Amino acid sequence: MGDDFGHLERLVSELDARGLLARVVRTHSGRVFVRVINPNATSLAENVTCRSASEVPDWWYCWSWGERMHQADDPAGAATKVARVLAAVGE
């Protein structure tokens, strides 16, 4: 397992603290990601991956479409972004 698993576990803790349902998922192919769901609006969900940047040794959390979201050394900041995106109207 690479460093991505540890980063993803730390993100899960931060997401849980914000009231979101989150867990690390490992597919049969070995791909690992965090599945996040807003329990107040279950249609609001996202998969977050973590990977290292090829040009620098930093790790990044990435949205499901591959765009970098936040540096992995700040899981609290990443969780805040995910919580904002998955917030239901009026939350």
C-alpha cells in the first residue's frame, strides 16, 4: 500500500467530524478512494482519490474527475472543500 491509503484514512476522519458518511474503498483492481455521502441528502456524493504529483513529491486529494482539490498534508482543508460541495441547500 502506498501513502495514499494513510492520507485517505485521515480524510475520512475529518469528513466524519463534519457529519458526512465516508469510508475508504478498495476495488478489485486495487484502486483506492474515499466514498463520501451527505446523510441528509444521499444523492449528494463524491469519490475522492489521493495521488502523488509526477513533477513534485507532494500528495494531492483529487476530485472524481481527476482535478486536484487540495494538498494531502491538510486533510482538514480538503474535508472543508468536500463538505461545501456536498452541502444541501439550507444546510
